[in-house]
Amino acid sequence: MSIKLGIYTRLSVVKFCILSVLLLLLLNGCADDQEEANRTESGKRNVRVAQVERKDLKTGISLTGRIESDEHLNISSAVGGRIDKIHVQVGDAVAKGDLLVEFDDSQLTQAQKSYENVKRKYERISRLYETDAVDRQSYEEIETAYAIAEANYKHLLQNVRIISPIYGRVSSISMKEGENFTPMGLPYIVRIVSLENMKATVNLPDSDYHLVKPGMLVDLNITAHPDKTFNGKVSYVSPEANIMSGTFKCEISIQDKVETFRHNQFTRVFIITDRSEQALVVPQQAIIIDNLLFVVKDGKAQKREVETGISNPQEIEIISGLQEGEQVIIVGNIGLTDMYPVNIIE
């Protein structure tokens, strides 16, 4: 038995060695094929290039935040009763003063009659009091009753016919017509979100806190409009970090007065910490190590050492070492040597 096991073991080792050799040959062949793909038949390396251009360049901090409305109100009633009519639907735009909800007005009708009766008595007693036909105590009693009846009527008038105190959109309705509302129940009947003054809130990491100051310009993007960039400005940076996350709350006022944003919507923000106008710019892929890159000159790769400025994840500013219109190599520059022949491919 031990002899058979030994034979099987040696056979396994031999098979493993053969497979390893085949694998190495395959990998070497792939590497040779890749190297060959980088060259033309004339021995030139295939490269892709980008033109050195002059443009405005911005650098900054990219974060994800949330859109918020400066005004979002839960509108309710201070009195209970049956809801007769809801005049709005979710998504409706409402103006300040628009009628939102009407309650059963039986209480209001009764309060109005009581108020009008007391008002007539008050006016009559007031005239008599001016001629000393009634005593002061009687006058003060009817005056107090009139004030109470008036306050009760106005209170019911405000809470039986609910109007919007702001301009905005209806984001939620918690009840239906015919249902009975109690002030101690749901926190609101209609929720309205103002779309006039919107802001974005982000959490700054400790490493970026010192870079951000109120007044800095901000670019904002939302998924609903991926090709449009909106303008914002840093309006507030918290002086203390959140005890749980260690980040600093930062608020950004949105400058564009459009009804594009929605409360609690996610947004991508780019806080601009520095900018350079009409700078010489190349793609980040052009830079290899130690501020070196290659330009194509007379069909050859010419090594250049450049001085760089500000940058973002896509592009980098060139302060010196390049001229506008030159072509820098962005693909095929790894392992390239100075003055090596190249072939530009699209």
C-alpha cells in the first residue's frame, strides 16, 4: 500500500510541475502579445494623447449631502372636529393665504351667533354707560363677555378654515375627508414645504474642516438633472464637531431660485477651495512620477519635467514646462523612455 501511495505522490508532483510550466509559458505569451500590441510593425509604441489646453480650473472638496428647506411646516388645528373638505392634494403648489382644509362649521356657526348677540348687547350697554344709565360693574361684565365671545369666535374661525401661512408645495396629507381630527392625535393634517429658500447640508471631515470658510462658492448636482450644475455658497460651518461622528456640520445656501430641488433629496457638492482662471491644463493620466510626462515631438516621446499647480481628480494645472497646443501622452506612457518612437492612435 505504501509503495502505491508513493507512486501516486510522485505522479502528482510531476503533473503539478508540468501544469506550472504550461501556465508560465501561457503568461509569458500573453505578456509578449501585450507588448506587441503596444507597438506597430515599425517598432513604434502605440499611444493616446491629449492636447494641452487653456481653461478655468477648480479644486476643492467633494462630498455627499442632503437638500433641506428652510421652511417646512406641519399645519394642524387647535380644535377637534370632523373634516368636511380638503382643498389640496399632495404635490400641489399653494400660496400664502390659500384655503387648505375646512372642518364641520357647526361649532363656528354657534360661536358666531353667540358673538353677534353679545356684540349687540355690548354696543347697547356702551351707549347707556356713556349717559350714566347703567353702572360700571354692569358695563365691565358685558365688556368681558364680549371680549371672550370675540376671542372664541376668531379662534374657531382660524381653526375651522385652515389657510396656508407660506408659499410652497404640499408634501403630505395625514387625514381624509369625513374623518374626525383631535389635536392630541396626529401632529399635522397637511405638511407644506417651502421651495423658495433651499439649502444643502453636508458633514465635513476633520481633515477638511480648516479648508472651508463661509462665502466659498459651491457646485451642486442632483441625480434628477445629471447634466446641470447648480450654484451655492457656504453659509455656515459649525464651530464644534458632532460627538458621535466627529464631523462638522456645514450648510450651503442654494443661489438658483428654481423649484428643482426637493426637501430631503440627496445631492453631490463640490466646495471650491481654490481656482485658477485660464490655466494650462492636462489630464491627470499624463503625469507619471516626479512631475514627469511625455509630449509627442517629431514622432517621438520627449520627456518633460513640469511644474504643477492646483488639481482635481480629472485634471491638473501646468505652471511651466509646456505650451498650449502641445500633445501629452495619456495612454502608453508607463515604461516609456525618452525619444522613443511612438504612433498616435485614436
